[in-house]
Amino acid sequence: MRTTLWALEGLEHLLLGRGQRVARRNAWAAVLEDRRRARARSEAERLLGSAAAPPKSHATIPGRPPGRPPARPRPPA
């Protein structure tokens, strides 16, 4: 793997000028940073969404005790 990387860097050195190599590396670093921020943002949204959501219980159904699921309808006979 490292040999391939060194070969690619050598080829890059031959084909591109110094400014283009720096620009390419800076662009790749920016892409990786954007991906890291996107992962962090989605994780934060997931945590905030789960914290803001009310607990799932059946206590909101009038006449039902908390924690008891609604009765299933009976199949037609």
C-alpha cells in the first residue's frame, strides 16, 4: 500500500507543479474536514432529536393505564 502511495506521489511530483500539488492536498484536506463535520452534525442532530422526543408510552390514550399497549382488533370470524 505504501509503495503504491509513494509511486503516486512521485508521479504527481513529475506531472504537477508545486502549487498544484499544494492546492490538491489542501482541497483533499477540506473534503475530509467537511466529512468529519457532517458526521458530527448528524450525530448531534440524532442526539438532540432523541432527547427532545417525548417518551413513547400509551398513557396519552384516554382510559388506558400507562405502559399498557392498545388492544389488538379481533379478526373477523
